[in-house]
Amino acid sequence: MTTTAPAREPAVRKDPPGAARGPRRRPGRLRRVTLPYLLLLPALILELLVHLVPMVIGVVMSFKELTQFYIRDWGTAPWSGLDNYKVSVDFDAPVGEALLHSFLVTVVFTLLSVALCWLIGTAAALCMQDTFRGRGLLRALFLVPYALPVYAAVITWVFMFQHDNGLVNHVLHDQLHLTEGRSFWLIGDNSFFALLTVSVWKGWPFAFLIVMAGLQNIPKELYEAAALDGAGMWQRVRRITLPSLRPVNQVLVLVLFLWTFNDFNTPFVLFGRGAPRAADLISVHIYEASFVTWNFGTGSAMSVLLLLFLLVVTGVYLALTSRERTGRRARTGPRRTEERADV
Amino acid sequence: MRRTRVAAAAAVTVSLLTAVTACGGGSSTSGGSDDSPKTLTYWASNQGASIQVDKKVLQPELDKFEKQTGIKVKLEVVPWSDLLNRILTATTSGQGPDVLNIGNTWSASLQATGALLPWDAKNLAKIGGKDRFVDSALGSTGAEGKDPAAVPLYSMSYALYYNKQIFADAGISQPPATWEELVADGKKIKAKGKNPLGAEGANLSENIHHVFVFAKQHGADFFTADGKPDFTNDKAVAAVKQYVDLMAKDKAIPAGNAEYAQNQSVSDFAKGKTAMLLWQSAAANLKSQGMAEDAYGVAPVPVQSGTPGTGTQVNSMVAGINMAVFKNTHNLDGATSFVKFMTSDAEQKVLNKAYSSIPPVKAAQSDPAFNSGATAVLKQTLATSAAALPQVADESQFETTVGTAVKELFADAAGGRSVTTASVKAKLDKAQQQMPKK
């Protein structure tokens, strides 16, 4: 655009000012305006096909009584209005109560998992910031959990968490004598911690990777200047590293949140059908509600509610973090001089 | 230049749009056809120790069928964990196999979807008629009063497998015939440092099979006569409690079994860690795990008192595999003749011997292989003291909800929490509330 514009300018100027000018240019402008959209169209249609159409179908399904009697030709399933939603949010009845419980478990689990993933990932990335012998090897090693196929990794954890001859009980009970008896990890209340462990183990390398990449973009001079001013390690992390990583963290935390909240593979491989109540994550819960009890309408209604919740969370999060960022940018100038004076 | 670009974009758009509408075509609701008479797709369930074993067993038979009819059968052995989901997906999309195996307890549920070809008198006549099959097996082929949704292929029943050596060491001369005896024997076995009884506490289907039998022995049913769930009646609660108490109170089932769902209890038994196991047709499985056939004995599953029979003396569900034809098949005639082939006397003998199951075909049962040792016990149970699981459309949901309730009760027992009549009733009540409302 910028290269063609100046070349065209003189040609226009030569034209005598008159009625012919407008109409002659219009087809070209029309083409220029429409062509980008035309070129976008295939991508748009694919996007519609892959994302939006199934979503719309899901929403439609949530208003139908789609049970085993109708799945063969689900166009014939009767409309049920808001019944599926009513069942889902009737928290006094078992179905709604179970959904609410599963939702709360998922929220607590996700917050803990994201916090731990971020903390461990950032700490590891900071430790790996300076070059030392074997850094490359360690970095590669840290990324292994992220690179392993989920199923293989989680099934290994299932073996380790077994009650009778699992590695975890062997270490905790037989060797360290930390627990009174062998604990159950795959059933009962401990299953929450088993799930959290696997989730963090699987998720932190991603945080590590992203933070590591973010760290490369912080100018060395900032640290050098800070060092000259006598800033210690902790001050450098707090005043330079973390503020510089803010945009990276903003995306990282959001992505980790959405992935963890929606994670299906980890709980499903870990617990199979009928997850323990303490670790009944919402994605598996909805799967059970639709696939196992063959009531796809209620399952869809639950999915739509989940989608709405995640939309709200994402929207609020983005609004808050971007407002905070613009606010901070406005304040940066004066604050920096203040800091100088402090040091 | 630009015009061609616009034209190209338009062409891509149009072709994509046609793709969209083609996708929208979806399922047809019409019946089967004979569009491709020379091929068949067959989804077999996993009957042997592994999928490889199944392929080895089935492929030669499929080759035989191809030689006889010229129809090539494409075999896929589907693991149990996937089979029901695969069938549901096939039902929804209309794209599925021509012939498939189903767990016989799913018959009524799948029948309700309308995805399977009904075996009316005309279709049954093509495979030799209803009378060729054993009654108990036919009782698990669909809801009462409707044409069967499938025909029986393999039959199985539960039996008590016991380790002869452990029994001898504990001074037990014969296998327990009642639950009371089993619990008493369990104490002797525990004194010798072995676990009395194995169970799959986290396997929903296994849980259902056992509590169903206990319910029968208590004179209870989980469904009313008109097919409504009735999980919380006192007898059903007592039945579930008796099963879970084998771990919670009697300590016959070790706490660790509460998390078993991948047949670990069979491995434990094969390795001589547990003395007893309630299982269906375990012979082939035990053999593949290296347990010699003379190391264990097979006895009928215990009852409350007396000897196994009908009514409250039932000691097994009618377990088994049915064979169904997918309604949307492209080779209806071929599919029917394949079912005829697989249920023929000769094939029934070959297949059921390979899987240590019982042929549901009367004529094949006379083979001496099915009348000796362990198989004779299974056959006797099937013939005299086995009952079919409720043939209602909500059977799958029943398995999930009540199976999960029992799993949670086992988890409570394993975690040292008390299992009381009230706690059992509360769990069953929650299960019942989650059943579909009609």
C-alpha cells in the first residue's frame, strides 16, 4: 500500500477536476476493498465449519431432549425448551448439585494448578537465565513432561499411584514412613492431590518455556544498570524481570487457565469412568452426563453454561489486565525516577 | 490478473460450500441395502487375552467364510473401553460396521436407539430359527415383547475360582457354598497371610453384575415391573450392603481392590496372592497369565443358603456376547449370512472353545469340551441358576449410576469410613435421582 500510493498521486493530480473522476476510480476501490475479504473468505468458512458450526449445533442440542431414543436421527428429538438448563442449575437436586460440586472442584483445582505451574516454571526459568555448564541439557530435561504423549505419561502416574505396589506409597510409606498406612491416591479424597500433582507436572514446562522466551527479550542493560545501582537479586527480579514479563504472563496465565479448566485427558486416564467425587473435573463430568448416561441434551446445556462462564472469565481478565497495563504505562515515567532516588 | 484472483477465490468458496452441505447430509433413516455385496465390516468385542489373540482366533474363521461365500470380512477388534462409544457414534452418524458384537446387557438400550436390525421371525428363519438357541441366552437380546435386537453368540456365567494350594494350606477341604462359609474360610486364609477374595471395586460393570446377583438372592429387583428404577427398596439396599461388606465388615476383599478396574484382581489370583475370585469364563485369561489349569478349582458362586437354583437361589447373571446387524448396512444379505455362519454349530464349537465360553446354540453344547471340568460348572449355572440383567432401555444408565455408587462405597470402605445401611441408601438414592426422567 505505502509503495503504490505515491506513484498514483501525480496521475490523479493531472486529471482535470470533473465528474468523471469519481466513477472511474470506483471499480478499483471496490476491488481493493473487497479483495482482502474475498481472500479471507476460505479461512473464514473453514473457521465457521470447524469451530462455529459445531458450537451452534451444540447450542441447538441443549434445547432438545436428545436421548438414546433420538440419537439415530436427532432432528426428530422433541424440543425441550429450557428443561435441560433447569435440570443443570437446580442445585437442590442431585444432577445440579453434582454439577455445582464438580464446578467448584474444577475452579479450586485450576487456580492451584495454574499458580503452581506458573511459580515453578518462572522459578526454573530464572534459575536457567545465566549460562552455566549443562544448561542446555537441563532445559531439554525440563521439557520432557510437556513433550511426552499425554496418555503414556498419565498411565505411568496411574501405576505410580497404585495402593498396593505403587512407587508413591513405596516412597512415602515404606521408605520415609511419612504416612501411617498405605494411602489411596486414585479413589477417595486424596485423588484431588494426585490429579493436581499430575497436572502441575504436565503443565509447568509450558510456563517454563514461555517465561524463558520472555526473558530473552529483557535488555541486559537494565540488569547492568540495576547492579551498578546496587540492586540485589530479589530487587532485580521484582523491579525489572517481573514487570518486563507482564505481557508474557498475561497471556500465559490465561492460556494455562483455559487449558487446565478444560483438561479432559488427565482426569479421564487417571480415574476412568466414575471419577472420585473429590476429583470430579467438569469436562469429565459433562462427558459422563452426555456419553455415559446417553443424555446429550443435558450434556450440551452443561457445556453451554461452561462456555458462558469461560467467556465471562476471559473477558473480565482481559479487560482488567489491559486496563492495568495502560494505567501502569502512564505511571512508568515518574516512578522510574523515584526508584532511582530510592536506591 | 485481479479478475482471475477473484474467480479463484470464488471457486474455492463454492467448493467449500458444497463440502459443507455434503457434510450436512448425515444419517439416513432408511434401512439397509445391498449396495456392496462382496464386503462386510465386522466389529468384534475383545474376548481373548488381547486384541492380537482375538485376531488370531477369528481370522481363520473369516477366511473360511470368504471361501464359502466370496464375501470378504474386514475385521476390527474393538476394546471394551471403546465399544459402546463407537457404537453410539456410529448410530449418530449412520456410518458404522455391517455386523457387530455387543455386550448382551446393552441389548435393550441399543434396541431403543433403533440402530440395530430387529430379528423378526423372517430374519430369524434365515439363520435357522429361534429354537436353535438356549432360552436363557435369548432372554438377554432385547426388551420383552419386542423382536430381539441381536442374537446370542457366546454365553458366560460367573463361577467361584479358587486356588487349590491356598485352600489346602488353610485346611479348607471344599469350596464355600454359602456366603457365610466364604467369610469363615476367608478368616482361615487370612491367618495364612493370603487375601481371601479378589474384586474389581472401581469397575462399574463388575460391580453391577455382583450387586444384581445379591439383589436376586435378597428377592429384590432394581427396576419395577413397568421398567421404573427402584434402587432404594430395603432389599436392594441390603443386597448392595452385603456385597460391599465383604470388604467393609468381613475383610474378605482386601482394601486395595477398591481401586481395581483393569482386571488386576485376575492377575492377583493368577499370581497366587488371592485365594478366590468371582469371574466369568476366566480359564483362557488365567492360562495367558501363566496359571496352570490344575492349580485352581471352579465351583458355583455361593448363595445365602441351600443350593443354586432359580428365584432367590440365583448365583450368576446371564453374561454373554450378542451379535447384531447394523441397520444402515450396505450388505444386508451378506450380513445375515455372516451371522448365520458365526452361529452355525461348527463355528460355535470352534469359537466358544477358543474363548472358554459356552455356546448359546443348543446343538453345539453337546460337544464333550463343554461338559467337563470348569466349563461344566459354567454351563450348569447358565442352565439352572442364572438370571438376565434387567432388559430395559435405561440399562446402560443403571450400570453407570449404580456402578458408580458401589465404587464410591468401596472407596469409603477402603478409606476406613463406615458403610451403613443409611450411607448405602443415600448413595443409591443419588444414583436413582440421576436416572433419566420420563
